[in-house]
Amino acid sequence: MPHAAASPASASVVILVADGARPDTLAAALDRGALPALARLRTEGALRTVTSVFPSVTGPAYTPFLMGRYPGPVGLPGLRWYDRAHTATSFPHYTRSYVGSEMRKVDRDLSPDAPTLFELAGPGRSVAALSVIARGLSRRDRLGNSLGFALRAARTHFAGNVRGWLAIDRDIGHLLAARIRERRPRVVFAALIGIDKTSHSQGHDAAVVVDAMRIVDETVAEIRHDAEQDGRWAGMHLWVVSDHGHSPVTRHEDLSGLVDEWGHRAIAHPWVHRPRRVDVAVMVSGNAMAHIYLDLASRTRPWWPELGRRWAHLAQALGERPSVDLLLLPHSPAEVEIRAPGRGMAQLSVSGTGADARYTYRPCSGDPLGVGEPGPLDRDAAHQATLDGDYPDSLVQIAHLAGSPRSGDIILSAARDWDFRAKYEPIPHVSSHGALHREHMLVPLLGNRPIHRPARRTVDIMPSAVQALGLTMPSALDGASFL
């Protein structure tokens, strides 16, 4: 039944992240009849394909949903990063990794000037489950935040127990539905991560991935049933979205080991406590992108081409590796050099901020992104210019990540079939993400109401939620409401 119009005062927003779901994989399961509750949403509402962010990796890619901002500028340049300023981390290694116990430090790493949806909704009005970002939530509003759950998740992760993640998703889904039923929050945000875990271990099109999708379907069905029973469905906006996609990976580059072999002293997770002085930090995210930090003795960020006096050989050597698809060299907060093996070099610059920003891409010795020379583009035109190519929304994403204070001095996006982490994964990866490839950047957006305005990016979700709830729209958002 179509929704009746609901006033913002009676509205609620439920955002379910089907972590790692690809649009084509989801659509195929819907067409086969494997996901009846989600298929019902598609019939009544809309299924769109939108773009995620760079890096396309869990954690940083949650900032669009809850902050309406790209991850780099608000303090999360990657799943792992090096703190050149020595202000957020501690001696002796000054690094951050959100894999493990440091995940609890995400909130403190985020810019205080960018409010979360939880903060905007006000105390006691939100519930979240397995959210990497929790600023504005009380402890009782955070599901899956107990010591017991943390130990369960750690055992499941380090044992490589893929089916164990499906059990976790199912339990979280039931717990979430019960909490919504009892508390009737205005804002609900939950991540179900089984799709990502099963895709890593068996590929995005494996049968077990559909099993993980069925748990998302069951969760939606339970939430909807309860809302219809007590009259809340008419005022509920329910969106199912993903933070990134997946693509097959068959070869793994030991990026930090490679830098060591070339005569440099590198640190990389998990072994960041090295007894000797280091001069390079290799921070891999997702595992198909990486930040490389140079001149670690400098507390302020250096830029190219000045860095080229000492490090041109490293950039050239990395650019010759078959594992590297794109190599980004930031020249300033507003300009970055883009190289691609065999496809030449281009310069990308940005002027202005927010909706007034303009992106200029200038091929020099080639066209590494394959978009020609379209001239200064606003953010919507930049999205359209890249949407059908291999790097959707690449102009905007590269510009904002490369200029971010915590980003690396060399930023890598992996070639297809490759990632940058050959060791230390409990589950050997046959599929990966994090890069700018369209398989990583395109994600589904499925909602229970028709979408009448363009939905382009995941950063559009937070401002849409703010509008649906009748809250005051923050300034400087990177997205725009599709309501």
C-alpha cells in the first residue's frame, strides 16, 4: 500500500547498511524471489544505484550516512592512517587502525564541527547497531557494544568463521527490531556485515552471500510488521543501502614488504612497533587502496613536486607495479596529480567549497580517468561526467581525499584482481574493495517511498533524513536531499 503523507513530527528514519552489497547482486536476488520483503520495498518505493566514497571501505564510508560528509575532510582518510601531526595518536608509532580496539576512537577522531544525525535528533531519540560512528548516542542506545559481544565478534573474526557472522547478523537484526518496537526512536541506524564477510571469503556472487542478504530481508520484514501493527509505518522512511561493493581479487601485493625491499624503513599494521627509526608509513584500507606517508619526521604535511627531490624514485617504482591502477600525488589542498600506468598523467584542481565547488580536470600526458577535458564542473556535473566510466564520481572523491590533512603523500588505488595486503587476513580474500573502480563505488539504495529527485551519492542520505525528520539542516554538507 502506498504511504500516506506524514508530518515531520511523526516521521522516523531507519537506515540499514547491507555492508558490501553490490547493486547487481542485490537486484539478481530480488528478481529470483529470494528477498520478498526487499522486493516489496522495490515495488512500493524505489531501487537506485548511487556512488559511495573514496576510500570505499567500512568505517570511512559510514560518514556519508550519518554526517552527510566525505570521510577525508572530517578526519577518517582510511581504515588505517598515520598521524603526522601527532595530535590524535600517541608515541611511539603515531598510527591509527580501526581494525580492532581502536575502532572505539573513531568518534574522537571525527571533526567536532560536523554533527552526526544522532546529535541532530537529540538525546534518547536514536538507536544504532554495529555503527562505527556513535557520537551522540548513549551507551544504552548502542546495540552490540558490550564486552561479551566484542569477544564474540573477535572470536568469529580471528577464527575466520564466516557462518558465524551470519549468526551475529541474525541476532542483531532481532535485537534491533525489538528495540525499535519498545523505544520507537526517530533515528535508527544499523549495519549488517554478513554480506561483506561472505563476499570476502567466497565472492560476491556466492550462494552464502544470498544467505546473508536473506537476513537483511528478515530484519526489514520484522521492522515493517511491527510498524504496521502499531501504526508507525505511514511515517517511517526505511532505506537499505551499502557502503561499498566488491570485485574479485586473485593477487595480493605485500606493499609494506615491497617498500622495505626497496631500501626504506616502513611501518605497517599490525607490526607498527619497530625497533628502528622509520621513514615511510604504509597504511592499507579495504585492501584495495593505500596511503603512503613520507618524510615522517615532518609534523606538517609536505607536498609534491617538492617531495619529488627525495621520493620521485619511489613514486615511479610504485607506478610501474602491476598492482597499481591509479597513483595520486597531492600538490596542495586544492590540486592533485593523477597517474595511471600506460595511460599518462593529468592534473585535478578544485576551487570553492560545498555546492559552489568547481572541479577542473586537465589531461597532460594522457587521460588516466578516461573523461576527456570537460572543463570546470560543479559537483553534479562532475558526477555525471564520470558515472558511466570505470571511476564513478572520481573527480570529486579524489579531490576531497587528496586535499585532506590526514591523507598520505602518495595515494594508491589498486588494479583489478589485486589488493595491497598479502598477509595477516584471517580469511584469505577472494574479493576486495576500497578502490575507485565502479564495482567498488556503485552501491544500491532501496527505499520504501518513491524518490522524485536525483539520488546520486551516499552523502545524500543524511540530508534526506534531516529533511524527513524536520530537523535543522547543517551547513557545509557534501550531499543534498533527494526528498
